[in-house]
Amino acid sequence: MEEKSFIPLLFAGDINVYSVARAFHEAYGISSYVYGKYSSGPCFESKIIHYTANEKADEQETFLHLINDFAKKHEDKKILLIGCGDSYVQLASENKDRFPANVIAPYIDIELMNALIHKEKFYAMCERVGVDYPNTFVHHPQDGMDFTLPFEAPFIIKPSNGIEYWRHPFATQKKVYKVDSREELNQVLTEIYGAGYSDSIIIQDFIPGDDTYMRVLTNYSDKHGSVKMMCLGHVLLEEHTPHGIGNHAVIITEHNEELENKLRRLLEEMHYVGFSNFDIKYDQRDGKYKVFEINTRQGRSNFYVTGAGANIAKLVVEDYILGHDLNLEVVTEESLWWVVPKKVAYTYIKPNEYKEKMKRLVASGKAVNPLFYKPDNGLKRKLKLFKNLMGHHLKYKKYLGK
């Protein structure tokens, strides 16, 4: 079959990469080849993944060697290269003109990618197109601590350049910080710069509201830069560990035409190609949806899209392997995606209206945990996944205190 004339080659080792591999397996019955830095829980003992650990997989020389070697061994196949982490996506974009002829890397040019990854530059693009984002102050290392903010505490703090930030670890490092005073803000800035990070830092007005005010929008733009799939998720619960803050734990799909159209215009104006993913929060103070950032890839929670009926693997295959013209698909089917136990979800999601909706979706068979897949249910794998799943009880109790 024409569909089997390709091999998915994925990079990373987390739930993102497993979700993409599962999408390929559901759509075409094929296993994906995966390179990641370490042996990982989501890929453990998987029957749908050929996983190879290489601690230098995210380094330029090793990354190129792995791809070139793989492409040479499979010269009769087209290789669909998909990064499932920021560093791999950046490497794929930066090197896409150097790959062998049978390797397909569905990514934007590195100049645009670097601009979008950098939050300060991304917000400038939003400003031009009229996409709302939180009130923001950009702090540079040379600014020191003598500066005036145009809004009051509490503040959100995050690096403009996430890839560079994680290259300089320190004991109290977090993905995102929420602080309640100027003193705390100054302390966080001192720690981040003191660890060696030298790019700018984003300081934002904190938008009030719990996890249920968050949204995630996943999109696919074809090779011509036209948006062909959009799927909006209503986040009901996030993770709350220091390194996991902002990671989704429970999502129900929903539809918001005005918001989707606005971000579609942004993507098409910049001639974006491939997967994109927006983190958004509803601001009840002015009734606006405000974008925090764009991920230049499918997000780690991408299976909420496949679970709602828009299989993400099919999009890439139809576009790049079969050469079909895709119609715009805006997902309106309601479904539930979660990666925590039911009890955790029902305990820590506050509004009862969402709990009732979740129970209805579970009862109607429209709920999915991407890691638990019937064709991939070996005993060792199931035991490890179940142990990790139960670990969420302790994590949420520790950080949210119930």
C-alpha cells in the first residue's frame, strides 16, 4: 500500500512522542522509530515503538548522524521526521536542507522558528495582527533591578528563550514563576541570571483564575502555509510540580470560532507550516482570551486532538506522502483527555459543571488516556504506567494540599 511507503522517525521520550506514535499506529498500523536521550516511562516496553536511547540525541552532530544513518538504511522509504520536544524541533528546522532526499521535515525555516520561540519577538507579531496577550514587561540583563513595572503584583515570570534557559539549571528552577511581591521578583531574576542565562525575561500581569480558565489550541498548517486543522481544548487541570507547571492533565475539547479565526490569521500571515500549539488564558476582567506563547510543534497533550477524531498522523501523511489537498477541519466533537486518575481529576477540578460533563463523556466512551492503548498492553508496561498514574495522588496532595 502507498501509505506504508514511509516510516515515522520521532525524537524525544515523553508523552508527546508516545501520543504521536500511537496516532500513527491507530491510523496505519505501523510502529514508529524513536530516538530519545534516556529510557522513559511513556515508551517503556512499548510494542508500537522501536526506541533507542542516546544521551546526545539532542546535540547537532549526533542528531544529524542518527538521521543520516537511519535514512541510508531505509533508502526505499520516505522518512517522516517529527520532533516532539523544542530542542529537536529546532534542530530539525535548522538542518532540514542538509537531510538526505528521502527525509521529510515539515517545519518552518529556522529564522521564523527562532523568532517565534523567543517570547519577546512573538508578542511583537501578536501586536501587529491584533492577537491579545497579557500585559508584559521585558527585562534584559543590563536593566538591573532599578526598573518600574506598569502593573501591580502578583507577577508571572518566565524566560523569553526556554531552550537557553534549561541549559543553565539551578536548584530552585521552575518552568514558570508566580510571585506576590517585588522583592520575590527581584530574587527570581537574580537566581535566573546568576545561573548563566543571558537572554531577556518576560514579566507579566497575572491573569486571575484557576486552571479552568486555560485553553490550548493545536493547529496543522499544510506545506503551502494554509491552516487545515484546528482543535481547541478547554484545560480543566494542570500539573503543579515545579518542572511540570503548565503541563496539561485534563482537557475537554470545545469550539470558539472568533478565537480560532484570529489565530488562523496570525499563522497564515506568517506563512507558517506544520504543527503549532498556543497556550491561552481567559481574562475575566475584560472578557478576552490572551495568548501566552506558541509552541512550534504539537504539544505534549496532542492526543486530545486525535482522541477527538482528528488524527494528527493522517494530516502529515495526507499532506507530504500522498500529496492530497486537505480541507479545513475545525474540531467541534466533544471529548475528554486526561493523564491523571479519575479521583485526582474529580478532587482538584473545582466547578461541578465540569465534573458532570466529564462523567457524561466517560459514560459515553469519549474519554482517553493516551498512554493506555489496548494493542500495547504488555504486563510490565501496564504495571509501570499504573504505578506512575497512582503517583499523581501524592504529587497533587503535596502541591495543592488536599
